[in-house]
Amino acid sequence: MLNYFLNKITYAILTLFGVITVIFFLFNVLPGDPAQMMMGQNDDSEQLTLVRQKYGFDQPVSIQYLYYLNDLSPLSLHSQRPEDYTFLRDGKYRALVLFSFGNINAVLKTPYLRESFTKQGKKVTKVLAETLPNTVILAISAIIIAIVIGLLLGIISALFKDQWLDKSIQVLSTMGMSVPSFFSAILFAWVFGFVLHEYTHLEMTGSLYELDDFGEAMHIKWKNILLPSVVLGIRPLAVVVQLMRNSLLEVLSQDYIRTARAKGLSEFQIIKRHAVKNALNPVVTAISGWFASMLAGAVFVEYIFGWNGLGKEIVNALNTLDLPVIMGAVLVVATVFVMINILVDLIYVWLDPKVKLQ
């Protein structure tokens, strides 16, 4: 058990290190001066020089990469000289000095994702903290819809194999996998938010929190989550239907199912107690992968519906070349992927005790 978790932690660290390396060099080869982006229309050469020194933009890319790793690492090294980039400036992040040697402090701190170029020095962690919860709520709502409806339709499709009901479900699930999410979002927003607005009372755009009629206080509008969560859940729902149907058909052909029938168990008891649980392994894999990808795949859906989440923030950051926000968002999504993969392995053991931790 201990070796298993150590291997998983090592795998997670190496994966995130690879992601950090790729996104850093990918975005740092783009044309443009980060200092100029932060200064906006200000062309004061002296101020630009100070900004470059403060954020380490005057250093070679290899040194900037080491600075970035140092910022992200919980255990890092920092200079005691105020003119150095790695000096522990007030408000940069919370840090606990562990020990010192020469002009260097070894500190324990929270990961620092730097500051936004376009939000007047606002920390990326704060930007993500304001948008990520909305995306997580949207993703959870979408995956719940996909799980509940997908499992139900998959079971029905398997039980009525090759009948008209099975074929109808297969056609709908194939359409769900084929239609791009941005097209579904536009179609659903127009049909249910505009054409049928009188009956649905749904809006074409809207976020979870909106200002009241007086424009003074924020309040929750739960109905705004319905359309984007349905659209975001269509493709995983279609995948769950197909996987559940095929997996359940395979399980129902096993010898132990025939033995259960021979013992006189009803079809409902066989499906409930034996077949469904053993058919869930491939579905769990799909659900875990889709849930993590929703954090990144919600970009178009959030932007079209005006949902103030991580996806919409990524689009805005791309439009303004706000590199720290883009890099921070990608790193957060990658971290979620890694954590969910570890969680899925543990769920496998719970679903099937024959699966051993290795």
C-alpha cells in the first residue's frame, strides 16, 4: 500500500513537472514584452526597466524558468537582497523561513502563480479562486446529469438489445457524441432561452451569481446553471450510455449470471446485485476523464452562456495575452487530472476487490 502511494505521488510530481516545463517554454516563445503588457499604454522606459527587474524579465529564459519553478515549489530558495527577484516581498506570498545560509533563505510557502498582466497586479491565485468554483459547480452538475441519465439509458438499452428502444437510444447517443459543444450551446441558448423563453423562463446568458434589480447585492440564480450543465453533459452522457450498454451486455453473458438465473433470482435482483456493479469499471474511467476535461472543455460553453467560470476567464486571458492567468489555469486543470486519476484507482479497488494495488 505504501509503495503504491509513493509511486502515485512520484508519478504526479513528474507529470506536473512536465506540464510546467511545457507551458512555460510554450508561452515564453510568444512574441511580445511581458513588462509592456503589464504597463499597458505607459511607455516610460525607466518604469519598464524597473518592472523587468522586479519580475525577472531581464534575465535569460533559462533563469526565468528556474524562477518560475522556485515560485511554484512549496520548498524554495530566496535571496535576502531586496533588488533580487527572489526577495521575499511583502504580500507576494506567505512564507516560513526554515533556515538561512549566506544571503539565501530556505522557505516553506504556498505556490505562487504570479500576478495578472491585465488586472492591475491582481494575483493569479485570486483570479482562479473567483472563477474555478463556478466551473466546478457547473462540471459537477453536468456529470451528475450524465451519470444519472446515461446509466439509466445504458441499462435500458442493454435490456432491450436490438429492439426499437435500443436502436433509438443508440442513434441519440451517437448524435450526442458527434455534435460539437459550441454548436449545442448556441442551439440550446436560442431554443430554450429565446424561442421558448415564455415557457421555460430561462435566459440565453447568465452566471451563478448576478446583481439584484437594484444593482447593489449579488444573489444566486440557480436556473442559469440548467442550460450550460445540460449542454456540457451531453457528450459524456452519450459516452456513458454506450459504455454501460456494452459493459452490461458483456457481464450478462458471464457464467455467474447464468448461475444466478438458475438459482431462481429475478432479473431485477441479478441486474441490481451482480451485473450493474461489475459493469461500472469502464464507466468510472470515462466519468473520471470527462469530469477533469470539463474544467478545460467548458471554455466554449461558459463563453457562450456568459458563465463566469474558469473557461470564460481563459478566453479573456487569451484575448489579452494574460500569460500568468493562462499558465496558472492550465496548471490547475493538470493538477485536477492527476488527482482524479489517483482517485479512480482507489475506486477500482472498491468496485472490484480482485484489482490489487501495485
